[in-house]
Amino acid sequence: MPPRFRTASVDDAACLSALGTQVFLEAYASEGVTPALAREVQTLLSVEAIRAQLGEAGRLYVLAESGAVDGGLVGFAQLCLGRRHALLGDESGLPVMELERLYLQQRFTGRGWGRLLLQQAEAQARQQGASRMWLSAWSGNTRALGFYARCGYQLLGEAVYRFEDAAYPNKILARTLRDPSAL
């Protein structure tokens, strides 16, 4: 049974926080949870942080829920309209969308649900007027990098994600969502 998709509301903050924390730690705590990593996940994915983000203009979450009758949240895409990265170059002010996170519970990967969720996120970006979508992915997450490449995202370059005294190399990728000349 395929997933159901919808846009998040403030009532979804607790589920987003729990799922986000689970997927974040699965991806980034390969050597265990350090105090710095724990503080970072709590800062980014606390219920309070997500509630605040849900109230921001230009920011939205696309939810993927299990297709079962009482199915719950299994994934989400977190989007932010208008946030640019220097590696995107000058696009004459055309709107862009950042894919801040695309998280899917491990047990739902390999079913095509990640691709469906990404397509839903891209559709939302187009509805918001974005001509391109971009993202950063940790260089050590080869599975995610391969997924985005298969979905048509092209490598623009590298950047560093920093928190506390740690630095993590990231890849910056982007995909054109619509022909800029048609806007």
C-alpha cells in the first residue's frame, strides 16, 4: 500500500520531532551519540523548534504516512523557500527552494517511498514558484548522495556544516524544477 502525503500542521510537531531524531541519529551517530551530537539534534529537532519552524513564512513540511488505516508518520521533507547558497550562482533573483531534510524511517526505504516523497516536495516547491531545488548532504552519506543523483540532482560543490567544535564536509546538489525562461 503506497504512502499518503499531506502538509504538516503545528499538531504534527511531536511526531516530526520523534521521527526526525530517530532518522538523524541513525544517519549521523554511527560511532554513538556524543554530547555535541545530542545537543545538535535537540536544537534542530525539538518539538519547540519544529513548532516555531511550522509558523515561519516560506517554510513547510510534506509528510509521508503509512498507507495503513491507522498508519502514522514514516517520513517527511522539510522545505524552505528563498534560502540561497553561494554555489547556486546568480539566477537573476529566481525563487529557489532548499530541501533542508528528507527523512524516511529505515524500514520504509527501498520501496520507492523516498522518491515519491521527493516528488511531492518538488511539486510543493513548484507551487511556491521555485525554479530550482537545492540541498546539502553529508559527504559520508553515500546512500543519500546516490539517491539524489538517481533523481536528477547535480553536484554543485562542497561546503562544511559546523556545530560546536565539529566540522562535517557536505555536498551541495541542485535540480532545475522548471525552465527559467518559462517564468
